[in-house]
Amino acid sequence: MSNMIEIRWHGRGGQGAKTASLLLADAAFNTGKYIQGFPEYGPERMGAPITAYNRISDTPIRIHSNIYEPDYVVVVDDTLLESVDVTAGLKEDGAIVINTTKSGDRLKEELKGYKGKIYTIDARKVSMETLGSYFPNTPMLAAIVKVSKIMDEKDFLEDMKGSFKHKFAKKPEVIEGNMKALEMALNEVKEIA
Amino acid sequence: MGIRERLSGNEAAATAMKQINPDVVAAFPITPSTEIPQYFSTFVDNGMVDTEFVAVESEHSAMSACIGAEAAGARAMTATSANGLSLMWEMVYIASGMRLPIVMSLVNRAVSGPLNIHNDHSDAMGVRDAGWIMLFSETNQEAYDNLLMAHRIAENEKVLLPLMVCQDGFITSHSIENIELLEDEKVKEFVGEYHPKHYLLNKKEPIAMGPMDLQAFLFEHKYQQAEAMRNAEQVILEVAKDFEKMTGRKYGLIEEYRLEDAEIAIVCMNSTAGTTKEVVDALREKGIKAGLLKVRVFRPFPVEEIGKALSHLKAVAVLDKADSLNGAGGALYTDVTSAMYLNNNNVPTSSYIYGIGGRDTTTKEIESVFNDLVEDSKKNKIENPFRYVGLRKE
């Protein structure tokens, strides 16, 4: 299906990659899209590599399998680059977004010659500055929205404000920090040359 | 019309249960259906339903509590998966034997061993002869819709059989997808109140339920169960018609997708049907006349409809997500080929075991099955009908 965007998330248990994929599904749903958001469940434990997926489409989604040829890949933890083939099947006219401070040259080497676009963001920096602790999923969510252009950034921020109000109903003090994390991440994500 | 939402399959099932607002829910948590009683218990706690939630200590007790509740005259529901259903097994037969229209959400998972928490249909296939009506659901939407129709079917006087709504563990139970919900009042009106004709708490009619039943009567009672199962076909269709009037969503015993003019077809159940539709469309673009027959109602088995719907084909593949381990293909295959035989239908038909223990089923694999069928359709007789797809052979 030509209008369908497929996204694969790589993270480690506890970092919120699954939550981020569900929040992305939510945000896209709120712009009127058909969505799927699902994790690949394994023997989950803190720190173990996990995979989550999104399909986003203008028409109903019927396919029910994992994603093998994604348009976009999001890597929430760059230590995964050593052990997981994160670009497996990734389309060359797609892109990969990595939470890292590594140099462009080093990344190119670690991605074994992936020819598509590579974007990076220091989600740790964003998270520490805005939230005071390390929650990489919020910045990574903003980063993939920016890179994939699946929705207008303003609409996205507006929608996320609503989601956070709901999600953090019992601790409203963290809403502002999370909104700042999204805004900052939208600016911080950069394509490497 | 309807409420646009996005829910996981488990959320959809729990939402249906909330709107049905049964008298009793008794359940014990087991992956991947755990979330259903988990969400439901929060509805109870928040006062959103009037249900008596019985947090039992095992699945055997969950089904026992449902049996007790239904026998007393209440409407009872439960949810489980795999080994939870195995532990219920004794009571599953007693529920149908006592003609109690209990409704269960079965989130399909591989039965141990070895231990596996992922999806296949071995749990459902283990109770296929237990006298329960069995509906299968391709999506979260169908899991929701099937549950809303469940009580009307099960509680019908001509039926009075328990009913389970199946959906694929994790694949739909844990995937967030779009869904159209109904308003609470509409569900309430559609499902209606439960007024059993005979029940234990009726002071005016003291009765015994589930007593000893020896040579003199058990045979007749089993015949009545079989008759009730045959009656269910018509009732399922009547309820579906009413449901369509309300929602516009049409349900039959089976769903035919581009089958009418197809030359080759796959028969399957649950979420794989969606993936197959995608492949059917892709193959049609290439001029290959592929089609799909999705079995929605597995019990009662729609012998006539399936026999007829497949009669014009040149080759058929039946996909079973559980191996009967009998050396002779899966359970759905056996039922489908039997239905074809009764319809004097001699189309070459193969059994494909697939997706065991959560093995992902891709469009490529479905396409490979259709490719096999293209070859089969050139022959009158196929040599090896007992096949596998997605199996590593090295």
C-alpha cells in the first residue's frame, strides 16, 4: 500500500520504546489516520533489546505481521548498534534516527554502509535539560515526527499536550518538562552529512 | 455513527464486557488475556459496571464460578488463554452439558509444552469438541463485535450453549488499532436483559441442575446439544443481521474475499486473514486469481457454506495455526476437506501448518502458499498435502 508508513523502534526494556510507539500511534490517530502500534514481545526484562512497530496509513490497515522493510527506524539506545542489525530491511529512501553523541563517520561505519539518511539527536541532553532525568522516549518521539513528517509539528505538539494531560493527570508538574523536551527535540534532531 | 477510537484487542474485549455489564465475571490472569480481567476489574472498582467480580484462585474455579452464576440465573463472562483453558477443561464440558450460555474471551496462545506465551490456536483446537460455539476474530473490531453479539446467540432458547470469542494473542490483543465503538445505550439495548427460563434461584420452580445422567438419558442429552449447535447457525445469522442494521458491519458464518471468481484460495482464521487479503490484492494486480475464505464461525462448522464456496476452485490451501500432531493435517483442514467431500467437491486441497508458538506470518509466506497453489492447480492430484509454511528445516 503506497500511502502506508512503516516504522520500527529499537530500544532496551525500560526505556519506553513501546510507550513511544503507542504515543506516536495516538498522535497519528488524532490527525485522522489509521494506525497500528505494537511491540514484539519476547522474554522482556530491564535492559534487554526490544522492538516495537508502527504502521500509519490513510486507509484501513489489514496486514498483521511484524515489519521487515520499514520506511523509518528509530534507535533509542546507541549501544544496540553493536548487537542488533538495526538497518535490516530499512528502505534506502527512508531514514534512521539515532539517539547518540557519536560522530557521523563512526555511525556510518557502524551502520555498515546504509545508504539512506541518518539523523541523530542527543536525547540524553534533551531529557536531562528539560526533565532533569533520563527518559529518552519523549525526545525520540518528537525526532521521528520531525524526520518522517507524518504530521504537522504544531498539530503534534498540540495533540501531545492533551495526551500528557491525560497520561500525567496525577503528576501535572511533569507536563511542562515533557512539552519542553518535545519542542527542544524538534530543533535538536540533525541529519548527518 | 459510532465512536472512533483506537484500542488494543484486549481493550476492545474489556470495553465490550463493560458495555454488556454482565452480572458476574470470574477470571484468573494469564498471558496474553490478563489485561481483560485487569481492565474489567478497574471498571468494577470505579463503579462503571454493576458486575460481581470474582477473583478466583485458578481457571478451574473461574469456569466453576461462571457455571454456578449462570445456573443461578445470572449472566456470566470470563477470559483466558492457553493453559488457563486447559485447567478449565473439565468445567468447559460441564458448562455446555448444563446448557449454560456463558461467554468467554479466548485470547489464543500456544498450549505448553514446552512453555510458550505466544499465539497459535492450539488452545482453541483443544476444546473444539466441547460443545461451545466458537467465533474467530480477524481484528480488534471483530473481537468487540463478536462479543456484543455473543449473548444474543448463546442465550437464544433454540441454542442455550456457551460461546467463546477467539482473537490472536499479542497480534491483535496487544496491538493498538482503529476501532469503531457503539454508544453504551445502543449496546445495552442490543444485548438486552437476560431472563432464563429455568434457573436455580427461581423459588416458584425448584429444580436440580447437573445431576447424574446415565445410560437412560445422556445419549439424548448429547443429541440435544448437537441439535442446539445445528440451530445456532441460523441464530448467528439472525443476530448478525440485526447487528448490521445497527452498525452497517456485515457478518456471516464465513467471509469470502475475492473468492467468487478466484481460481486458487486460502482458508484461514483470525488475524492471518487480514494479511492474506493484502496478498490477494497484490496477486490480483499480477493477474493471479487468488481469493480468501475466512472462517468466522468454527463451531458450529458451516459445512454447506464452505463446501459450496470452495467448489469452483482449482486448488485450495487450508492454514492451521495448530498442528493436530496426527500426521494428517490440522483440524480446520480436516473439517474443510470433509465439508468439500459432502459437497461432492474434489478440488486438490492441502494442509499448511503455520505460525506455531508465535512464529510471525508474513505476506511473503502467504504469497509462497499461493505460488504452491498455482502449481497444484495444474495437476489433478497432489502428492504431498501435509505441508508447513514458515518452518525452518535446517
